[in-house]
Amino acid sequence: MGSEVVKQITELTDEQFHRIADFIQTNVGIKMPDQKKIMVQSRLQARLKALNIDNFDEYMKYAFSGGAASDEEIALMIDVITTNLTSFFRENQHFVAMQERILPDFAKRGCEKIELWSAACSSGQEPYTLSIVMSEFIRTHQNGSINDFSILATDISSRVLDRAVNAVYSMDDVENLEFDLKKRYFLKSKNAEERKVRIKPELRRKVQFERLNFMDNSYPIQSMKHIIFCRNALIYFDKPTQEAVIRKLIEWLVPGGYLFLGHSETIFGLNLPLETVGPTIFQKVSDS
């Protein structure tokens, strides 16, 4: 009987869900259809428990009351609701294209330093993969013009950014990587029972992590980028929001630079100065 009462008082009403969904879409850009209600309810129940709040009425008043505590809770709400799914060398054809076509293209142009941006970087596997790819290219093309790189990695979730900065992953996360890559770029935990690895310091130093919301009016980026990865984030946005976000991204892409989207994402029907050069790989043809 007691468990039924707990379940009842922590149930999210349709009205509450729609308010949260509207807020998330307006402020983060992610659409939250009705079928996401149970997922949102389940994830937010952890916030109620942490705050020692018994019901969603009280939680909604707390979260949307305004003020510093409310702002902090809104950030935590976004953290727990947003889905973060990533892995090393995810959608590997993009990294093959980088090694075989795109980096040689920049080398022919005489570029010495490549600047990259991993937007929606989640817990860090993508930017560290980019760091490995760049390190391998420089290692195997020592007579080429490219001899340095830097990576900006951004995400809206402070929680996953903390994990990304820490750069500690399970052995399972790197299970499918080549042995030589694991040996060159990862450190094993001295405690074998932990089954943990950490990205080596020389790779970590190449990546700068920052919090960024795609829905901000402009992005406070410090330098132009040669390559931007923004994969599997735009699928949550409607078409006008997708176009607006990509337009803001490519403001920071050099002419002739490359934008990578996720395998299920497209720029079809969007008015953007990009041309398709490979599966979900686009080149900037002019300044936007």
C-alpha cells in the first residue's frame, strides 16, 4: 500500500509534462513528444528524491519560481532529461573520411594547425576520438604541413562535461579499439578490479571543454574552425531550429571547412551555404 502511495504522489500530470516539454523546446531546442512523458517522469523522480519533495506540484513551483535556486534546478533538470549517447569512433566512416580526404585537403592548402569543434560532445568520447585521429595523422605524415591541432568541445549538460574533463572510461568503452591505439592513447587503472582507463594527458591537453546552449542567440567561440562535428543533436529540433543552429555553427567555419552531421540528419530543404561532399559531410562554399 505504501509503495502505491509513493507512485501516485510522484506521477507527472499531462499539464506538468507539457509545461516542461514547452520549456525544454523553447530553451534547449529539443522536442519532447507525449511518448517521452514516462521517461521524463522517471528521470525527474530522482530530483524529487534529492530535494526531499513529495510531489510534482511542489517540484514545479520550486523549479520555476525564479532566483538562484530555481536557476540551478533548471540546469539540473536539463541535465537529467537530455539523453547522452556516445562512443569512441561512433559512425567511424566520418573519421576514415577525415584521415583519407579531409586532412590531406587541408595539408595541400598548407594548413599547419587544424582547429576542430565537437558540438554536443556529451561525455567526451567524440572529442577524444578526434584527438586520436589528429594525433595519428600527424604521427604518420611527419613531412606534411599539419603539425598541431586544438579541439573545442561543448555541451549543454554540465554533468556530462564533468565526466568528459575527467576522461575516465570503462574497459568496455574501448574494447573494440585497436590494441595499438589503446596502448598509445589510454592509461590503465593500476587497480585491475576497477576495469577503468583514462585518456593520456597529452590528448587531454588538446581538448577544451565549455558549456554551450544551441538556443543562445550567438556562440562565444574564440576562433574560426576548420572542422565542426555536430552529430545526433539536431534530430531533436524542428526544421527552422535546425537551420538556425547550423547557420550559427558555420559562422565559425572557415570557407572550405567541413561540417559533420549524424547519420540520420540532413540539410535537405535548408537554405545554407553548404554542399554535400560525403554521407552527412558538408563543405562550406562561402561565408554565410
